[in-house]
Amino acid sequence: MKQKTITKDVSLSGTGLHTGQKGTLTFHPAEANHGIKFRRVDVEGMPIVEARVENVVDTSRGTTIAQNGVRVYTVEHILASLRGADVDNVLIDIDCEEPPIQDGSAKYMLAALKSAGIVEQEAEREYLRVKTPVTYFHPKIGCEITIKPADDFRMEVEVDYNSQVLKPQSAVLKNMADFEKEISPCRTFVFFQELEMLLKHNLIKGGDLSTAIVFVEDVVPAGELQRVAKLFNMESVGIHQGGILNNTTLHFENEPARHKLLDLIGDMALLGKPILGHVKAFKPGHLANTEFVKLIIDNLE
Ligand SMILES: [Zn+2]
């Protein structure tokens, strides 16, 4: 297997989920062994922020990386789309702190990368491997992620939020070739109560959430629903059977578990190189994912 990059520049614009900033991402081809790097073109000197786990500075609402105090928020969906496109080397210009959320999936980014064209490079691709099974366990969250040595890559994710509307569910990716169709369109989701808290603390800017999946656990007074709906520019608002806000429907019955798988693929790209092995995760999240990546690095073959 050879390393790959894109054949020409490709750009995407939109609004960041948490900052509400409008921004543009431009992917540029990069030489072999370059890896995935961001370049903050809006900051003096256009500093580079490498997509590596040692640069993770925050995992509270997405994975944020920083180098020399310069941040790039919510990198996981970009990294997942690069993995899905099988791209090793790329320089990503970004003109704000947070990349556009788009529909909360990796679908459009992956499509953009593929439209630019993917090309093999001279250099061989090196795959990482673990010596023995590696497990990360977080007793408080109840999260557990394991990778077992293998000659191929596959991933299985199970979630359980102790919720009546978001039932325990799992998702499987047997081959990265299935990522585009099975995983990349799966959107991020949020519980209504969590959404209210985020809005109240100004941690999320409305308007761009028109396609997000919102699970409503408890009975919510109509006035409260309308107030939130207004913030998100939704006209009439109600709740589907199954507890989902009626601005959208699920692409897959287990779309939330598939999205968690997407996030884990993206966070594991912070290893810097693709890895072989079988990954099994229960209740993954960005904190656990990135701690898991660090543990893998300590146990590489
Ligand atoms: Zn995500």
C-alpha cells in the first residue's frame, strides 16, 4: 500500500456549531510523510496545528487541538472523512477556530475530498500495530475501548444512555471501504435537555442546527419547545414517535451508534498513521477516545 493525498485543492464553507463563526476549510495536497496538519490562515504567521494526540487540549464538546496556543476546535469529523477517503497527507487551511459543522456528519467533507481526486504517492504507507490487546476503561463513565492485534481493521461500537428514547444500540464497520455508505452520513445528536443547557450557557449558537438529531427524553412544555424552535429557525415543532424532534428523521435506526463510530474513527486518526486491529468500544466519547489513543501509542509493536 502506498500513501495517498488529494490531486487538487478543495474548499468547503459553513458555520461552526459551538462558536457560530462562518469559516472556510481548504484542503491542499501534501507530500509523503506530511500527515494531516491544519494551518490557521487567519492568525499572523499562519501557524500549523498538527493533528496528533499530544496536541489535544480539550474534549468536552468535540476534540480540540492546539499548538503554541493556537486552537482548532471539533476536528473529529474532518479526520474521519480523511480516513474514509483513505488520505494520509493533507494540509488544511482554516480561517477561524472551528470548522463548519455542516449537517453534523462527515458526508459532505468526504464527498469534497473524493471530488478533488485521491492519488497514490511514491512512499509506502506504514500501518501501526499493537503488541497485545490494549484496553482503556473509565469507571465513572463506564466506557471501555479495546483494540486487539489483527491483520485488518474493523470496529464495533455499543452505546447505552439509559434513555427511553435513545435505546441501547450498536454499530459495526467491517471494512473501511464501507465507511462512506454506512457511516459517513450519520449525524451528531443531542438530548433536548442538554441542548437547553448549551443554549443557556451560550455554548452553542443557534441557526445551524436545522438538521441535527434531537432526542427528547421527558415531556417538555409546549412553550419551551417553541422557544428552542425559534432559536433554531424551525417553524412548527413537535416530537416524532420515538422521541425525536420533528425537524428530521433518522437515516438509520442506529444512527447515533454509527455516529459514535464515526467520532472514534476521527479521534483514532490522531495516531498520525492508520492502524490495524479490531476495535470494540462501549460508550465511547472524545475524552475516552483520545486517552485510548495515548494508551495505544505506549503499546505499539
Ligand atoms: Zn461527532
